[in-house]
Amino acid sequence: MPPRRLVVLVSGAGSNLRALLEATADPAYGAQVVAAMADRPGTGGLDAARGADVPTKVVDFDRYPTRADWDDALLGEVSAYAPDLVVCAGFLRILAAGFLDRVGCAVVNTHPALLPAFPGAHAVRDALAYGVAVTGATVHFADHGVDTGPIIAQAAVAVRDGDDEASLHERIKAVERPLLVDTVGRLARRGWSLHGRKVTVP
Ligand code: GRF
């Protein structure tokens, strides 16, 4: 079977994208990153992709007159690569329902908390402020809500005394990267089934 085609969306440093690029260098992984895209210029993530000779595109949110225009532009750029899977790897915008409905493949997101706890853009800060003893990372399918889609995989991280948002997020990211790499690889190689909210990877 040819490798599954991944389009990866990033907004920031791109350590999750780097981990995916490293994994996809092995043909046995079953997937390749055919393009990496960002919603803003200057992301470290796209530098990593360029370094791996992966095509990149910035669809700069600030350069489009309306949200719908940006949605359409992103959809056009992503669709041009005919992905089998879109991976949001630290992509800080919610994809619109119109994008999800029209992109023609599943969209996977990684989130730095144990959903359904602490959805949204400040998950690590919110978990710390709540005082939880355990948080973690969740890889899930995107749906029309904010971090509400079916959960594919999770990993737990203990909160330590003295943690601040940065230290806790670094430890979460240390488990998040292998979780994302493992999950995307399994989805690519084996496919999946969805019954209600239950995701099964055979
Ligand atoms: C990850 O923790 C992701 O879940 C969150 O932002 C972080 C991105 O890290 N939304 P990186 O850009 O992949 O290094």
C-alpha cells in the first residue's frame, strides 16, 4: 500500500511536526508528510519541514478580509495535496465546520490535556489553576466543536509541586510527541472504525 498522505498544520515551534517528519523518514511508518502549512509567518514548524524538503505554505490569517475567506484559502491549499489525513500539530485555530465537511478526509488534533477536561487554547494553564494532580495529552478526531471530537489516544502526566505552565507543558509535550507519532502511524497503517464516539484501530 502506498504511504498515506499527511498534511500537517502548525502555528508554533513545531516539535510535534518535527517528530512526525522523523518518523515518516522510515518507509515502514506507512505515511509521509506531503505538505506542512501554518496560519502565520515565522513558525519554527515550517522551517523543520523545509529542512526535510517538504513543501510548505503560509495561509496567513491576518491577510484575509474575513474568516470565511481564510477558511476557503486553507481548504484550497490543503485539498491540492489530496491528503488521506490532516494533522493539526499545535495548530491554534479551530477549523470551521465548512472546512471539516469539505476537506474529504479525517482531521486529527493533538491537545495538551486529558479531554474532555480543559478544552480550548489555555489547557495547561487551566489544568494548573484547577489544581489537578494528573493531566496529559489527547489525540482526537476534530469535529464541529472545540476539542470535542472522538478520542483516539491519551497519555497521562503527573503535575509536580512547583510546576508552572512552561515546565508542565514541556513534560506534556514529551509524552505528546510519541503519542501523536504512534497514533498517526497506526491510523495510517491499519485504518480505524468509529461507532458513536468509540474509535477502534484494529
Ligand atoms: C502542543 O502541546 C499542542 O498540543 C498545543 O501546542 C503545543 C504545540 O507544540 N496546542 P509544538 O509547536 O508542536 O512544539
